[in-house]
Amino acid sequence: MGISIFDIFKVGIGPSSSHTMGPMRAAERFVRNLDELDLHHRVHRVAVQLYGSLALTGKGHCTDTAVILGLEGELPDHIDPERVQERLALIRAQGRIMLGGRRAVAFDEVLDLLFLKDQLLPGHSNALRITAMDDRLEVLLAREYFSIGGGFIVESGKSEDVPLDAREHINFPYPFGSGQELLELCSRHQLPMHEIVRRNEREWRPDKEIDSELNRIWTAMQECVARGLRQEGVLPGSFKVRRRAAPMARHLEAAGMGEPLNAMEWVNVWALAVNEENASGGRVVTAPTNGAAGVIPAVLHFYMSFVPGSDLAGVHRFLLTAGAVGVLYKRKASISGAEMGCQGEVGVACSMAAAGLAAARGGSPEQVENAAEIGMEHNLGLTCDPVGGLVQIPCIERNAMGAVKAINAANLARRGDGIHSVSLDQVIATMRQTGLDMATHYKETSLGGLAVNVPEC
Ligand code: SF4
């Protein structure tokens, strides 16, 4: 299975890659299947059932909105986040959806979109079933999907649960399945990690396109930070969490650059700006997920603002390297909070960002691998317990913590010679095992941790 770094970095909308982007893509895919089977014109009713974590935290994570708009043919990278609420209001007022954007079908949200909180489908905690029926309520098509993290979806019954997005049958010139193999390739060919990744990416697109895609991702991250810094007020949801990025930025600008930890304070601001945008359903880049979308943009802004000699080529080195680390976690463990807890989201983002920063600053492959390892080692066991099922507390601040930790991990690695006791592969295996051992309460169900100790006002 070939996973591109551009499968890891995807432009989409908040607040969740697994609970918003994945279900929207599944619903859109279902509608396309109806078209392919020439069933679209016979559909009289569509019913959706959400299971497991999608049911338990789906309200706070806007899974209902995502599925409805996916049935209308929307995709996370194309949808206009500014128009989502207006469209939903219209759908709810009229009691119908435009299936695939072109055929009105009655849709009663209470009856047709069920949150089955006490039920699971075998395979994954994030499951949904979509059924289309004709005018006699006979089933035309029924499909089950799993949203496996980072916006990736898998259709039930497909062989080996291969993500539908992944390209099979790709023969990479520099194949690697572990951190050790990646290091060996670097050593054998005397190439830095980002160059190995680039040469593999060329199997999909030429260099020019790789660069323009990297620029697109970086631009989307910058726009997200800029938008977050323009917004004030409170975030959606009953907790009325205040946006802090903009007032903090104003305070820092007024204080000037003299404060000893000024750079770290800006890192906090940039991470908060992204995750506040994510929490309000804005446009973000999965890095590797929406919940953890602030870590990498914050560390990249740190690189561009505070590291002497930083440039766009360094941003490219950062993203190529961070993407490769993300692919390793996805292949060897998981980037889903519902499977691994938050170590699989903010922990992975921290590890990716640490590796990316070390690479951007010219670290050796061994130092880069060490940075990635440190970035995860100190996130092991991190649980996922979003308060109120919203991607706000602890998620927003956690990205700021993850970004600061990533910078420190890169610094620790760069001050060493690359020789270290724990390998990236060992820490990935440890994260996976820890995730498997973690109680379900702490894996994006809002049934434990802060989610039960911080009551709704
Ligand atoms: S706690 Fe972490 S894994 Fe859970 S929703 Fe928040 S960011 Fe995602």
C-alpha cells in the first residue's frame, strides 16, 4: 500500500478528521456508488446510523453536519466553511437534502440519522452505515464505512482494510516500512530523509507539482493561522470557550520582543489560532489529524519567524520529513484518537514536527529520527477525553503544549550526535501497545477523564 505524504497533509474542515472529514467523505462516496450503480434516480429515502465513538462524540464533532453535507455531494477540501450553517438551516427547514447536489430526497434528521451510542460494529470504533431505499422502502444499497483517523476511510468488506484513498501497486524506488529502513536508505544512498521521500513522491507527481503541493499546504496553514488571529469571541458549544489567540497576539505585539520566552509564547499563539479555527469548523490542514492540526503549523511558523536562515526550501524539507514520519505511524500503529488516545494525534503531530524541524535545520538522518522518537516518547499514554465531546478542551491547549515539546525534542536531538537508546520504531511499537491497552473510556468516547470531571454548566 502506498501512502503519499499528501494523504497525511490534507486540506479540509474542522473540527475532526475522523469524525467530520471521514464521515463526509464516506457519505459522498456512497452517493457516487449510487450513481455508478445507476440507482440514484430510484432513491426515496436515505438512513444513516452512527456507531461507537462516532455516536458518542459525533454531536460535538459535527458528524451529523458532515454526513448530511456529504450526502449532498460535498467534500472537505471543496466545501465553503462559511456557508455550512446557512445550508444546514435550509436542509432542516425544508426537511430534505439534495442527494448528490441534484435530487431532492426527504430527510428527517431525527429518524434518518441515528446516534447508536451503545452499539459498535466489529472493525473500528468509528463506524457508520448508510442505507438507500426506494419508494417501497426496499433497500437499494447499504454500505458500512470505518473512519480510521486523519480523514482516511475504509469500506467494510474490502480486502485487508486498505484505505480507499491509498494507492496500491506503487513501486517506490526507495521503499521503507520502518524508521530503521529509512535510516539505512539514507546511509546507503548518502541522502537526507527528505530527499528519499521526494524521490518516492515522484512516482505520483513530478518535482514541480510536489513543490506546488507543498506550497499549497504551507499556504493553507498560514491562512488558517491568519484567520484564527482575526477572530474574537467564543467558540461554538455550551462551554462557551473563549478564543485566546487574537488577544494573546495583541499582548505579545505590545510587549515587544524582549521577553525571554517570547518565541515560545508565539508558538502558543499560532497553535491556539489553528485549533480555535478547527473548533469552529474552519478550514484546516490535517497534520496528521484535525484535532492535532495546530502543532505543525505552529512549529513551522516558529521556524520561519525565529530560526536564522529559514526559507521555503526549509519548509519543504520540514513537510517531506514530517510526512514520512506520519506515514510510519499510520502504517505501524494508528493516527486515530479512537484507537490510540491522544498519543495517536497530538503525540504523532509532536513527533512529526520534531523530525520536520530537525530536518529543516539541517539535522542528520540520525538526529531527525532521534527528534521524532523524543517527540513521541514524552507523549506516551496521552488519553483522549474531550470535554462535552467538543474538540476544544483539552485539544486546543494540547496543541500548544505539543508544539513547544516538538521544538524542545528537535533541540535535544540536534545537540546530540544521533546515538540514542530508544529507536523511533520502538517508540511507535510502544505507542501502539499502549493504545491497545488503554481503556475505551479514554479513546475519544468522552466517557472518562476530563470529560466526566468537568461538568457542563
Ligand atoms: S483529546 Fe486529542 S485525540 Fe482527543 S479529540 Fe482532542 S486532540 Fe483529538
